[in-house]
Amino acid sequence: MALDDAIASLKRGEFVLLYDSGKRENEVDMVVAAQFVTPEHISRMRQNAGGLICLAIGDSFAKSLNLQYMHHILSRSSDMDSDSKQMIMGTAPYGDHPTFSISINHKQTYTGITDKDRALTIKEMANLYRSSNAKKEFISSFATPGHVPLLLASNGLLAKRQGHTEMSVYLAELAKLSPVTAICEMMDAQTYSALSMEKAQKFAKENAIPFIDGKELLEFSKVH
């Protein structure tokens, strides 16, 4: 079963390819459990996916760090006038609110953008989930703005929103791992658009990476 293969792959610190839906972004993301991330993972996401490397985190963890959606932060900012606030995205063209929060670097990084730097930031964020004083460590160990955008999964996960953010965190929870995932959209260098599901499935087969269709994941979540 594809889902069993995906869970086993995540537990080994390996990738899963995750397709959301033709009715949403219609994109495939490379997904890996953040607690296992190495510079090699970042390099592979850069070269084989090419989208934005982000860190998705579960709702309760986000709340423990007092993280908020960026559109909420901006809407309450007194530094943006009412005209400028018209720029703030309410919903994306595919109907969902964006899940972006702040972007971060770990304080031990230099520029923050290298494979080593981003891997450090991502892995240390995953380690923070196990901390007894996560908020204090978060403030003392990370800086914003940085080169790793944080994505906040909706409370209720797939019952609330069916995006890559929620799906990847849900997969991590099924694998009994920390609810923190590194995700990156797969791009097509020939068409200059998102990689098609067919091409992504071919890549998955050639590289022995489990491929998960969000539709199947959503059906599974309704039953379980």
C-alpha cells in the first residue's frame, strides 16, 4: 500500500512525493521528516524540486511558540497603512488562506541560505518539539527574518484544510514522528510551471520514492 510505503520512508528519513489535488494547487511536493534533515536533503530538494523549501509545523507546536499566520501579523501592524493593507492576501486563487508565518534562521548559521545552514535551522526546529521549554529555546536560538519560511498547519489538519502543509504534518503524525516536515514544490524546467503529476510519478518510480495522492490520504483520514 502506498501509504504504508510512505510512512516507512519517512521513518527512515527518506523522501515522499505528495500531490494535493487538481482542484487546489495541482502541485507535487517533496516531503521529508524535519528531524532527519541533512544538507543532502536540502541539496536534493533544490535540484530535484526547485520550489520554495519550507518548514511545516503542527498547530499545537505552533501555538506553544506563539507563532501566528503572517497575514494576521500584517493585518494588525500599525506600520502598514490602510491602503497597504489591501495587499494582504485573504485567500489564494485556489480558495485557501496562506499558511505562511515568519521566516527564520538558526543563530548558529552564517548567511542562512546554504544547504548546511538551512538543514541546521530545520533540524533544530524539529528538535525543539521535544524540548521542555520550547518557547524560551526558540527565542534564544532562532532569529527572524531568515531563510526558512514557517508554515502553520490548521487546527484539525485535513478536516480543516487539505494543503501540503496539513497533509505532510498528518503523514508525520501517522509515522509517529515529530509534526514538523520540510517540504518543497516540484518545478518543471521545460515548461516553467509546476511538474505534472505524471512526470512526478515517473520521477518517483525511477528513484524508488513513494508517491501519495492527497485524495487517497483524505479518504484515509475520514475513516481513521
